[in-house]
Amino acid sequence: MRTRVVVTGLGVVAPNGNDPQEFERSLREGRSGVGANLSMEEFKFACRVAAVPQRTDEIAAEMFGEDELMAMNSSHRYCSIASIQAWQDAGLERPDPEGDEVDWDTGAFLGTGVGGMDTMGERVVPFTDGGRVRRLGSTAVEQVMASGISARVSGQLALGNQVTTNSSACSTGAEAIAEGAARIRAGLAQRMLCGGAEGASHYIWAGFDAMRVLCRNFNDAPEQASRPMSASAAGFVPGAGAGVVMLENLDSALERGARIYAEVLGAAVNCGGHRGGGSMTAPNPEGVVRCIRSALADAGVDPSEIDFINGHLTATGADPKEIASWSRALGRGAENFPPITSTKSMIGHTLGAAGAIESVATILMLSGGFIHPSINCVDRHPEIEAFSASIPDNALDLPNARTAIKAGFGFGDVNSSLVFRKFEDA
């Protein structure tokens, strides 16, 4: 029997909730975290709405010292807050920052899509171009390097196992969970903090606006802008935040008497090779289908056992193709398709953090026996209309739901898929 991997802690900094409890309430209520963004308006973006976590500076000030705060950009702050939430939610105590003890059994996979682009745009480029390199300060490198988020958390929590930052575009957060689960299964760690973070900055979002993939049709109605599976979907809403889960060897969790939210039954990652319709910006449908089926095979789960799907579903033209891939992968047509929802309808697309925040949402739905609504989808896309009965417009009670699947598909034609099961027994 292989090692079982369970979730014993959750942490989240999302546009509609700064901890798992607030986040769950927002999910149940269908509360949007999308709002007008002044910086996007100032710099003449076509899209002028974004989904940004609120009140995080105050939360960070309560958690960290002044010197550390000055060394953290928004991505660092989001990731650190969510990581410490997950750590403490798992029943672990924060180590003494002045102590020498290292936790050799715990590591981290904490990913990001774009890294320190905000620091580059706000400080490194203008200071360098202005001949003020000496004014950059000693923390510029650690804020710019992608691995800064995992390195910072490793110091905050004295992690001694593998500490890595992965980056696979929008697949990053789910991929991090898959990688952490694999390490525990291999007997190389007892616990792994896994997830993703993305900062809030118009410098991060500018390239997407130039590609015309951001929503520009609802600047006057921000909460209606993120519209996955909708006929009037006009592009994704950029978002920011972090999601982190504590993965743990089941024996370790039971020995500690930890609360267990769910079990990670299976996972898969792959690439479509930029063939068969796949490209730098679009997934190969065959790759998507294979990734989903591989995760199910790894989990030992029949497609008929899936009680609900938390899709990638970004509010772009890819949504109908994604639904078709889910249907093909599961071998389930519109007549017996499981409920499917998009967390992005409430929090926008948080890029490298998306798969992680949405995995937290999936675990909360499993453990809480519900599925959150996919808001702003009252006008179904015509190619999705046949699946309307499976798209919840309001929160649904699903007390008997046991198994859920989450997937992420990213630029570069990369895919990741996770199968979670509500924890019931050892």
C-alpha cells in the first residue's frame, strides 16, 4: 500500500476573503472580489477592473516585524500570510525566529507565475535607468527572484526539507500540490506546504491587456466582469492572492491528532507539446483529456465517482473547449455530467495562484458538503447550453459528495489535475 497523503491545514489570501473561514462564507454567498482598479485606469489599460485582496497590509503588520515587511513585495506577503495560516491551521506552532531548531521533515512547493514583476517595474527598472542603483537596497534580489516566496517561508517556519518554487503559468498552484504529494508518497518528507502566490500589480497584467485577453466590456460593473461559461464572457479578470495547503503523511497526521480536511487521492501533470491545436497560449485538447484521465488512474477512481468539478474556466473562448474535454475525459455527456463550477467567477484569474486558491475552495466544498455558484453565467455560452443543469447559479448543498476533481491549464500547453476525497476513515 502506498503512503496516503492528507490535507491538515488551509491558508488563503483571496480577493473575497483573507482566511479560510471568510473565503468559505464568500464562496457560499457567491460574493465577488472584483473591483475597479485605479492604476489600470491611470495607465490607460483597456481593462480597468481587477480582483485584489484587501486589508493585507494590516494582517501582515500583525504577523511580521517591520524589517521583514520592508523586504516583502505583495507576492511575498500573500504567500507568507497564507503559509502561516495553513501551518497554524494544521495545529503547528510558529518556531522561534531566534532559535536554531530546523524542521527537517517539512518542506514546501510554493509556486508563482510571474514572480517579482511588481518590484522590477516599480523599483529595479526605474532606479537602474535613473542611475540610482545604490538606492535599490539590499532586498531587491530576494524580491525579484521567483524563489523568493518559498525561501522567505522556509525562514519564517524553519523548513529543512525540499523548498522549491515551481512556475508553470496558470497550472502552477495545482502542480505544486501534485509535486508535494509525490514527495510525501516517496517517503522523502512527512509534511509539505504547497500552493502558489501572485502579486497585485499593473506591471504583471500589462502584457495580458496588450494580448486583448482581459475583460474590457464591464469596467463600469466590476462584479459582473468575470463571466466563465457565459455567452457574454469577454476575457478574464486579472487577480492576485495566495493559496496554501498543508499536505501530510496520514500516519503523521493521525499520530498528531490533526484535523483532516481531505485526502489527495491522485494527481497528474503533462504537456500537450504545442501540437493538435495546442500552442504557447492554448491547450492541446488531447493533453487535457490525458491529464484528467491520468489523475483518475493515479487515484484509482472511476469517472462515475466524481461528484463535482472545479474547472479552470477563465471566461475566455477556451471555456467551451474545456467543457468538451471534461466530457470526453470522464465519458459523461450532458445527461449525466457532474456539477461544474468556476471559482474564477468570484476571484478572477490569479495566474500562478489560481490552482492553489481554487484547490482550497475545492477542499472547503468537499469538507463542507456544498458547491459554490458560478456567478455571472446566467446567459450560457451556446456551446455549453446543453450542460446548463450542471452549472450552479446558487450554492448547492451536496452533503453526500465524496470525490472532487480540480484542474489547471496554463500557457505553454501545460496541464495539472488533482483528485480529492473527503476524509472519512484511516
